[in-house]
Amino acid sequence: MVVGVLVELSNKNIDKVFDYNVPDNLINDIKIGIRVEVPFGRQTLDGFVLEIKDNSDMELKDIISIKDTDIVLNKELLDLGLYMSHEYLATLISCYQVMLPKSLKANINGKSNIKYDTFYRLNNIDLSNFKLNDNQLKIIDLLKEKELVLRSELANISISSINTLLKKNIILEEKYEHYRLNYSNKTINKNKLTSDQLSVYNEITNSNDSTYLLYGVTGSGKTEVYMELIEEQLKLGKTSIVLVPEISLTPQMVSRFQSRFGDKIAALHSALSDGEKYDEWRRIARGEASIVIGARSAIFAPLENIGIIIVDEEHSDSYKQSDSNPRYHAVDIALIRSKYHNCKVVLGSATPRLESYARAERGVYHLVKLLNRVNGRSLPKVTIIDMAHEMKNSYGHFSKLLIDSINDRLDKGEQIILLLNRRGYSSFVTCKNCGNTIKCPNCDITLTYHKTSNTLRCHYCGYGEGNLTKCPECGEEAINDLGCGTEKIEEELKKYVNARILRMDYDTTSRKGAHEEMITAFKNHEYDILLGTQVVAKGLDFSLVTLVGVINADTSLNIPDFRSSENTYALLSQVAGRAGRSEASGEVIIQTFNPDHYAIKYSKSHNYLDFYKYEMDIRKTLKYPPYYYLVFIKISGKDMNLVGSEANKIKRSLDRNLTGTIILGPTTCTIFKMNNIFRYGIIIKYKKCDNLKLILDKILDHYKTNSKIKIDIDFNPSQML
């Protein structure tokens, strides 16, 4: 028997299947989709078995071992990997690796550690012939009462007594696999759907369309609709995937689904340990879980017979993998999987992507709407504060109105969420004497001051150094920190209010389990104010939050990206939606230096449709999505001049070979130098270009052996940094 193996090295030069002979003692265990260990040159590598054939004309090496008893990649995932490789011009191995938890990737150093619980049972033999001491008799008496006894229940008895009984075959040892995550099998009664929710549920259930855009204002109860749709699929014996955009949302969503569906759920997200992900993946593959909840990569969960895929907060950039190949979007993968399973996809959001709403308008997606909050609650009142006029009367970075409103809510025993889309203590550090700004030595970006650790840090490469007292340029003790981060806002806030403040940003949530602990603590009213970056804006539901404050709404407007207005509108609308979700009415105060910007004005009136129309006119004029598709080509390397020269060569090649396209660049990327790598970018806009992928693949082929130049290609990028 001969097998074709795709090895673990993600290199375009070896992106193909290599044949190996299967020794006789391993033939019975070989299956397509399992991992094997193989010799590769002078190395030993892992790989996936993709082919099985009878023989080969060549002299072949033997595979070394088989790593799995169960199939890791089923037929659907194998076919999906082939599609992704072609669609995103990525190596096939990278497409398979992205689907799997670390313990199941093709990785010679990866270990799959299964946890076991050890139990003992009494053997059915005559005990009269044995001489037993008191400890041994105590064990036997316990085993007579209970058929199986857990090892921990015998913690007070010496191990030698247990071993003696095992040796004499009086007791037997049995091991049962123990999953690291446990879900309650108890469920509670479900909430009754409102008339609006029921109408949406019936429209989705009774329609034959495959993809639905659920446009629902914040607090309209989209999650209840999701759960009702999933329950219907469970009754039909089908499984479901629920995607959420942020790790911070996963514990809250898991909790809600667990209360409804008990241990039918499984979770897949990056906050889990490698062992937890490994356990969850195997539970899913074994059919022990019917509902998978998780972030982007959960779209690859190895479920059979999928009945529905739900993408909550579908507008979120986090559904796009931007930093490595394959640069896929989870919504695109959901649509592909839906075709395979002939199932429905529901995309939910209060601020849908413009591309999604445009597809809904054209009938590509079936549009359903939830335009009212549950139980008739009103959307929060939004007040815009022009900080250019307010600076004279402000309390540091806080307007007088925001401070007064915070104190008013505190007096009433209510809670507040404050959003600042930036972490650290200050945005950058500069010299008052010579104007020098302290930059990262590896990146073309300013360092951020973190007061807690008294360090300057780069948020791109991780470089850090102690805080400076003297300017490295002029030598003067004139160092000053400008701008503001969450640390500084927290410190400032404590001067003006007497409250328990919980800061939630990357720095405070990097520890495992921190998100869940913080959300639970705030929900239990152990804190009065939740201060954070974008993470506090999405999906969180706290009944006591009646005030939301946005410290600086302009931050995301200043990013050089054609989506900056859309992202700003979505962020403001989403964070505003955290207020007034229960009995008390909500209020939102947005501080800005651009009160007349349309993204801010439309967020005040909660008017998504008017924002959509305004932004679509701009996109049409500037030839951006959804009117045109985009490809972003990034050319990078350590030699700045060489990178620039090669970028110009690529541009000339594109001009010669592509028609019906608009080619912009090359130009330096927004962050020109990152981790000592120089970066240029080229943007291609097109409506239809039949030979585009062929030409781009040739460019990748041309540079695949060039160690000095790296080419990255991103279709429909979410960011072009």
C-alpha cells in the first residue's frame, strides 16, 4: 500500500503530496484524513494522508508511525481546504492547519495529552483465601458499597494497599477519559418569543432561501431568535454553529446557551488552553456536542449534518484572518459549508457590513428585521459633546456633562460603561524641548507609555524599554506624555468620581480566564464603572448599565482606511446599545472634535439606513466595495531599496497583464517598518478580471525561492496596514 502525504512545511516549493510506502503492520490503520509521521530528507515530519493507492513505480521510504486512531480531517474539510487554497492562493497545508487545534495540527512537536480519571472496581473472586490488613479491608468494603470508586476517594489510604490489591487481582483498575471543560446537563425553561421575534423566526423557518441577514437594533433579542432556530434543528437531529466576534463575548454566550441546551454545547476559541481545545474538538467529532459556539476558527468545527450556521455581530473585522495565510473570512467559509450541508446561514447585526446589506437589497441575502427593543424599551438618548468648545470647562478628558451624568447614575446605584479605543497610559511620548517623538527601534510607530509597569511598549512587535527621563536626542529632561490611554483615563477619573472602576483592555485581560472573571464581577455589581477599549462595545448585556460615555469618538476616524467611517459608526452604535437594556432608560454621551461628521451624526439618531445610503454614495464615487472588489498585495523585506524596486516591478507586470482593473501604488504601507521589515503595498480594484488569480499566482511563484522578498496577497482585505 502507498499513501500520498502532505507534510507540515508551509512552503510553496513543497506544496504537493509525497508518496510513501506503508509497512504491513500499519496497513489496517491507514485512513484518508489521519496524521502520519514520515521521513523527509534529513528531517522527520508530520503530515496528512490525502491519498491511498496500491503501488508506485518509484522506490519509496516507509512511513514511520500513525499518530491518530480517528480521522482528523473528514471529506468535507479536505474538500474545503482545496477550495481555500485556490480561493486565497495559500498553500494547502496552511489551509488544513488553520482548521485544527494545536494538538491535532500536523506538527512533529505537537502532543495530544488526554486526561484520564482512574477508577477501581472489585473483582468477582473468592476473598477467603487472602490475608488482608485493615486498610485493604476498608477499600474492599467501600467497593462493595459502590461499583466504581474514583482514585481521589481513596486519598487517605496508602498507595501500597491499593497496589497490593491490584497485584493480587482482588481489585481492577479502569481508566475513563476526563474532559477538561464540563457543562451542566441541566436546562431551564426558555423565554417566550415576542411577536417581533416570532415573526422573524417564522420567516426564516418557512422560507427556502439559504442566507439571511438579520438586521436587528441593539437589545432587540437576536440571541433568543438564534436559540429558537437552533432548537428547531435539534428536533430534526441536526447540529449548529454559532460564531461570536470576540473572546470576551464567548463566556456570556456560552452561559446563555448552556442554560438553554445544557451539555449539548461545545466551545472553541483562543482563550482555551491547548488541552481544552483538543478535548472540545474530539467531543464535537465524536458527536457528543450538537452546538458549537466560538470565535472565527469555530467555523471549521468537525460537525456532521449541520442544520444552521449563525454569525452574530457579522460586521466585526475579527471574522477576517488578516495576519497570516489563508486570509479567509469566516462568513465566506460559512456560506461554503452551508452549500455542503444544504443548511441555512443567519448573519445578525445592528450595524451590518455595507457589503452584506447591499446583498440583502439585491436579494442575494434574505433580509429580516427586528426594529424594536424587547418589551418596547426605547433606544438610548444620545448627546454629542463638541470638545473643541468644551475644553475650557472640561475635567481633563471628561466634559462637565459626562462627569455630572456619571455621578448622577452612581447616586442611583446604576452602572456606567466608558469607551476609549486605545490602551496604555498615553498615546506617545515626546520631548518638550526638541520635539523628538520616542519611536520603536523596530517599527515605524511611536511607543506607548504604560504607567503600571513604567515602560514604553510597541503594540506591534512587543518591544519594550524602561520609561525615559532624558530625551535621547537633545539630552534634556523634558519628556512629556501626550494623548491618552485607558490607564490615564482611569487615573483621571478617580479624581472626579468616587466609584469602583474596572479597566478592561488587552493589558488587563491577557491572563487566562480574565475576560470571564471581569464580566461576571461587573454583572454582579462588584464594580460601578467598566472602562475599556473596543472590547466593551460589543454584545455585552448588563441590566444595570444606564449610561455609556465615549471619551474620544474620533480615534477610529483618523485611521487611513476607506472603512474608517463605517467602523466608527458601528463602534458608536454598538457601544450605545449597551445602555438601557433593562427597566431604566439609557443615555449615551459621545465626546468628539468632529460633531458634524456623518458617522457621528447618524449614530446620534440610531439611523443605520441613512448612514448606509450616505456611505454607499461615497463608495460608489471612489470605486470601493461593494461596488468593486479589492486585492491588497504587500511586498516586504529587510532591504528598503530592494523592496521598493521589486514593488515597482510587480506594478509594471500587473499593468501589462491585467485589463479592466484599477491598480494603485506601490506606496509605503500605513506602518512602513514593522519589526525591522519594510513594507510596500499595491491595491487592485476590479469588478471582473478572469485572469487575476492566474497572474497573482505567477507572481507568488516567481518569488517563492526569493529569501529577501516576501509577497502577501489578501482578497477583500479588512485592513491594509
